[in-house]
Amino acid sequence: MRLVMLFVGAVVVLLMAGCGGSEEGPQPFKVGVASVKITPEKEGLYLGGWGENRRYTKIHDDIYARAIVFERGDTKVAWVALDLVGLMEPDVEDIRARVKDLPPANIVIACSHVHSAPDTIGLWGPDEATCGVDPEYLEFVKARTADAIKQALQATHVARVRLAQAKAPARCAINHQDAATIDSTISILQAVNPADEPVATVVNWACHPECLDKHNLEITSDYVHWLRQVVEADTGAPCIFFNGALGGMVSPDIEEHTFAEAERVGTTVGQVVVEALKEAEGPLRPDLAFRSEKVTVPVANETLRQAAKVGL
């Protein structure tokens, strides 16, 4: 059996070798997990998303960099999920360069694209012409993210994987451009120790974390906060969320932009994940292969081209 997990633009191929026993052989399959807070310690940073000049006033829930490392033989791969609107390529490459025990290409970094975390791209400062990134906070994020990867590398232990899929329930996500075109699949990978106890649960689902709108001035990971809480309460292990193909654009199907609606969406999807895990396939001991490729896309928007030329 072969399962291809398509996460955040890279391909990790898990070649399932069967359930396996206690005998690991010369190349055991291992998993390591780490989670570090990237909640800002500095006050008044600009929030990324929705519009300019949104300074946060309080913290509703902590935001994180969460890393999971897969290892077998000479192959090691790290997936990292951040509760941020995004990171530019030079910052991603900077994080990769700080981790000496992994090839840079084997570190896959993804952001949830939440609209209620500090601006780490620069588009949402006090006005359209002023960068909204705080350099001290960006350095903090990069250092903490590299720490999460290093901690996960140091924490690897023999593991198996369990695999499941489910459909997102109604009234959780909608494609505002084309309601008939939406990927409602929730893909789930759970790492377990040899005693079949959960080590981590990875959830992949496509929906912007933007239950809160431009009027919200609180730091939050949006519905992802409650999704992780539900899964972690049931499994006793960290939950790592990776967003899927959001397009233009898949967003929460909500009646109003409130924390109550964010809790409803996250809790509902989290409960679906928990139920799907009861029917998961495994535990399986996989082989591990990794491949990535850089793709460049030409910019056709002339306004964007001119803005880049003048340094905006």
C-alpha cells in the first residue's frame, strides 16, 4: 500500500510496510514533536490581514510554532505549522539555515493564514505605504521556530502512524467565489508509540482561519485554537494543523464574526477528527521518502510589479 500525503506544497511518501512488531531492524521509523509559543511579548504590534492600522490590544489565546519530525535511516523531514498570516521566502530560508541537522529543503514551513496574529509579511502597517512588520518580533518568531524544529529532532522515538479521512461537516466552510467547488476532505495522520499511545495528530483541512474580522483586535489562532483543544483533550497528545488549498476563497461558513462562531467551527471540526480516528487504519510502520521542488511563477499584475520596483 502507498499513501501520498500532500501537505503544504511538498510531497512526503509513506510506503506502508505493514503493522510490524517490536523488531525494528537497522532503520526504525521515528517521530519527534515540539511546540513553542510565538505569542508576542511586545505590545501594540500590527495584526496581519483585513486592513491597515490594526494594532492588537490583548491576547485571547496563545499562538504557536509546532513541529513534527519524521525519520527513517538517513531520511529526516520536518513539517512546521505556524499560527501566522504568512512568511516571506527569505525568512523561511533564514529559519532553515538555523537548523544544522537537516537539509534545508527537508524543512517544510507553513502558516495557517490566520488574520488575527501579528503582521509578518508587511502589508498591514499604519498605511498602505508603511511596512507592518516589527523586526524584533519577526526575529523572535524565526528563533522560536528554529528551536521547535531542533526540539522535535532531539525528541524522536520509535513510532507508527495511523491514517484517517473525514468530510468536514456542514456550516463550517464555504467557497465565496464558487460554492459548488470546495474540498471538504479532512486528512488525518496520527503518530503513536509502540504501545499505540498517541504522540501527535496532524490535521490537514482547507479553510481560512478568519472567523474574526477587521474589528477584532485580539491575538488568536481563530477556529484552529478550538480544533486543537478538542483533539488534544481526546488524544492527550499535541495536535498540529496544516491548512489546505484555500483558493479565492474558502472561508468559515458563519453567521457573524465572533469568537462564539470560531469556537463552533473549531469544535465541530475537531469532533469530526476525533470520530474519524476511531476508524483509522494502522498502526503502520512506513518507509520514508521526501522530494521538493521550487516553482517560480511570473508576476503578471503590473501594479504589483511597479510597487515592487519602488520598494513597497
